[in-house]
Amino acid sequence: METPSPLGEAIGRRVRHERQARDWTLDRLAETADVSRRMLINIEQGTSNPSIGILLKLSDALGVGLPALVEPPAPVTLVKVTRAGAGPVLWHGTGGGRAVLVAGTKAPDVVELWDWTLGPGERYASEAHAVGTRELLQVLHGTVDVEVAEDTTRLETGDAATFPGDVRHAYVGAGTESARFSLAVFEPAVGRRGRGGAAHA
């Protein structure tokens, strides 16, 4: 059984708070987000470390955006700072890769800024995000293959690309050393539109 993390426990509290603030039952949120009731219970109890895909489904169903579920509450200020090393790590790869959400805006139009690392040959695949989602990626070090639908584009250090996030896509560490890239995701009208496809893996 997967060992829950402090982040998973915090996410569980936030999901439960957002659900109860709407006076929703577990069944209603499970149906709206298209996740199993058992999965939702495990998340709210902090006994599960949900995937990025599941978190996106829940944040969209609740209309709050992913950052609202994973970032610690903070005083409202004009400038919100995430200190180095303080961003939540929402994915760990088997080859040393990881995905860190370093900044994000509030709903309804959510922008997320990610710091990704992929080991050689490591691949992260995602199903379609919400309709209208766009992604912008810049390689900071190494080589990354970006797979969008049936197309694959190789990016080297310094290269950048933009592509639709509402289709299947994947990032692959394509070189002989670890790759690092910055990723910005724009997801419009969170909670107001259906997803373009199945939920994220």
C-alpha cells in the first residue's frame, strides 16, 4: 500500500473543505469529477497520494483550479512567493524525474508554472486537459521529446514550444542525461467546461 505523504494529507483536507463548502456529498463530487467514491474517500482521509490527473479532475469539478488544492493557504497579498524548494512535488518518476508546481493563479482562468525533470528515457503521459488548455514549454537543460497527438517534436536546450493541452500529450527525456524544462499551462474557465477527453493518467 502506498504510504501517504504530508502533502497527500493536506490535499485531503482541502478537497473535503471545498466539497463541504458546497454542501456536496461524496457521491456528488465523485460523479461530477468522474472518480470512484472509494478513491475520493481515500483522498479525503489522507491515505492516498493522488495522481496529477486525479487532482485535475477534482479541481475542475470543484471549480478551484489545481493550485488551490495543492498549495498551502497563504495571506492575500499582491505578490505570492514560492521559495526555492517549497513547491509541491506532484509526480515522481522511476528514473529520478519529478514535476514541481512552483506557481499558479486562481480560478476561473488558471495559469500553472511547473519545473519538470526527466531522467534519460523517462516518459510522462497525460490524457487531454480541459477544452481550450494551452501549454508552453522551454527546455532548460538536455533533450526533451514532446508528443502531441500523433506528432513528436524534439527540443534541445534553449528550445521552446507551444501546443494544445486538450489532446493526449507526453514529455520524454530523450537524451543520455537528465533533462529539465519549465512548463506553463493555461486552463481557461475551470469548472465551467467539460474536458476534451479522458482524465489525466
